[in-house]
Amino acid sequence: MRTAYSVETVRAAERELMGRLPEGALMQRAAAGLAATCADLQGGVYGTRTTLLVGSGDNGGDALYAGARLARRGAAVTAALLTPDRTHTPALTAFLRAGGRVSTDPESDIAAAGLVLDGIVGIGGKGGLRPRAAELAHAAHRSDAVVVAVDLPSGVEADTGEVHGDAVRADVTVTFGTYKPALLIDPAREYAGAVRLVEIGLDLPAEPELAAFQYADVARLLPVPGAESDKYRRGVVGIVAGSARYPGAAVLAVAGALRGGAGAVRYVGSRADAVIARFPEALVSEGPPSKAGRVQAWVVGPGIGDDADAVAEVLAADVPVLVDADGLRLADRAVVRGRTAPTLLTPHAGEAAALLGVERAEVEGARLGAVRELAGRYGAAVLLKGSTTLVVGVGGTGVVRVNPTGTAWLATAGSGDVLSGLAGSLLAAGMEAGEAGAAAAYLHGLAGRLAADGAPVGAHDVADALPRAWRDVRD
């Protein structure tokens, strides 16, 4: 599992470690890892050209110390000092003694460099870059040089992943001690490029602010039937989806549910003929949901139109409920907050914006704040879909899970219906709401990659690829 910690947590850990080390030792550790990465990216050091963009404080110091190491090994290294009167003095002294030089024409040096090291602003930076820094960042982006960010790209918000104004667009980010939230969350994530973690010995809390699942983490959560399992022990999920206008939503949600590990799927709605024609193993009913039979979880909302009664009846059930699509618009917030069983909401950015009463761009630009706010307002777990899918547990507290899988080809009609059915099946199997959402997002994203393989796919292709994704994770 990749974990990310807030600026406050990282700084506290750094202070504790620096109290046990000789002065400057921690910065030297970071600089050594940074210089090693730069050497690796260029296939060596001797004869290479590197330009440092140096701001004030420790971030600029890291860049200068790394530049000194490169200069001692035969690189031509120049440093553009953005705040000369506040440059890290010991680091600058070491840089000059190693043969580095201060640039008098940064744009020309950037154009001639094979690598540009961004040490403008550290993890405490707020807002976009100042004008001169922005000019040099744009020059680096226009050049043929590999752009390497120190700890995180300058100009992005470390704790939130927000980007307000100009920021460095890095090809590689070398981060120290732990990932920062901005390196895992869009829009900042797309500025970071490939991320390399340099361990520097930080003692961090057991619970991070963010966590990104990997195969082993998902595999530990997935239900596996035992010798005594029957369909009820494995879990039965109810699906309320589809309408005359959106008949495919019913079929796709059931497809996702059948591949999610539940023992049985009960479909309730007007599209029973379409569902049973595609999936004869499904149990179908025209409704109402309360008369459909025993279930361990419900999924309600995909393609149901304006059937508010069905949403209200499902929310009245004393089992976990996933609410998606039309159901999000129809669900009464007070009813959701008053439920004793868990609720998982699965909006995309537009739906989340409508629920929060803000513009879609505001949600897309501040995903972490949006998912926590929505979970807090509804007293529910929330899976916020998008280029960075985020999942938070009931009420918005605790670790936010960041989904690392997926492909842009998943932005296709019906893909979310498959995800809802899959997550609903995991809820029925007994998984906690946040973990069910995170595991489903991981499998769904992996299935999307496998199905697409670089080409367009439909939602049914994603559903068909779920067994392969499941086997990949388990094996």
C-alpha cells in the first residue's frame, strides 16, 4: 500500500529525526537520493548539463546539495537563484565549492540543459508560482530537458492536490520519506510525472491521511467461498436499476454484481425481461423492493429515472445500501443520515457538485475536500469517481483511499453501472462500505485496462473482464 501524509505530519517526523542526527544530515540524505535519481535519468553524470531552479528554504537547499554532488562527478551545473538574499547559505557554499556556478542567463541555461531540477517551492508552498518563477517553469516545460521536481512540483498544494495558478510540470518527482497527498490526487498528480520515493528514515504514524491500494491489499479483502458456503452465506445483492429510457443500466449493473462474488443477484424493476435474457441466473421481480426477498445489500439508482418511491423504500431497509446515478438526486439527505446501516454514495464530479451546490469545476479542482464534505453532510461513505477516484468511509473521517487503476477509456456510458453492481456485491459479502468501494474501484479500473488494451471499449467489455482482473489480483 502506498501511503501519503500531510505536511504537518511530515514536518513533525522530520523535526523528531533531525533531533537525533548531526546537523544537516537529513538534508544530505535527501540530496544523495535526488542526485542518484538525476544520474540514473541521464545515464550517468560526467559531461551532462543540469540547471537548478532554486528558491528559498530547504527545498532550494536540497537542489543545491544535489547539484554539488553532480558537479563533483563532472557535470556542468548552473543554479538560477530566484531569491538570492534568502538562498540556503550552507548549500550554496557547498555548491560553489564543488564547481557549480550561479546562472546569469537562466533561460539560455535551461535551453542547453539535459535536466532541470525544480527546487523553487517546498511542501509548504501555497498558491501558484510567482511571475519570475512561472517564466522559468514555462521555459523548462518548453525545453528538451528532463524536468525533475524536488519533493513535489512547485506551485501545487501538497495537502490537497489543488493547483491555483502556474505550477511546474515535472517528468519525474523525487519525494522524500513518504508520498504527499498531491502526488496521488488530480489535478496535481498530472504535474508530478513518474514519482520516485527516497527513504530518509522518517518515523510516521500508523494511519496515513491517504492510502493507495496495491494488489496484495485488495486480495486480502476479496471474499472467497468456503466448503460450507451457500448463496446466502456468500451474500445476496438486490439491484434496483433501469427504466424504459435506460434499459441497459439494469443489465450492466446486474453484470457487475454477478462478477462481484455474491451468491445471488435479485433484480427489481421494469427491465426484468432484458436482465433474464442476458443472465438467466438472476432472480427477477417487478417490485416493490420490500417484496423481492432476502438480500444482504441493495444497489439503487442506475438509470431509474424519477422513481423516488423505490429509492425511499430501499433506504428504509436495514442493510447496506449503495446509491448511484438517479438515486443520488432522489435520495433524501436526512433519511440517509438517519440510517443505521451503512450507505455508500458513488457520484461522479457532476453529481457531487449538484449535491454540494457548487460548480463541477470546483469539485474537479478540489477532489479531496469534496469527497470529505459530501461524506460528512450525508453521514455516508462516498466513492467519488473521476480521473482520481477517491473513497472515504462513513462520515468522511479516517483514511481516504485513492484508486491507482483505471484508464481514460473507462469514460464511457454504463461503466459506472458496472462499478455499482460490483461494489454492491462486495457490500453483500460483508465488506465495510469504504473498503467495498475501494476494492471495487480497483478491480473495475484494472478490468478497464485489461479490456481496453489501448483501444476503445464498451461497459459490457469491462464487466466481461472483471473475472480476469479478480484472478490477477488473487494470483
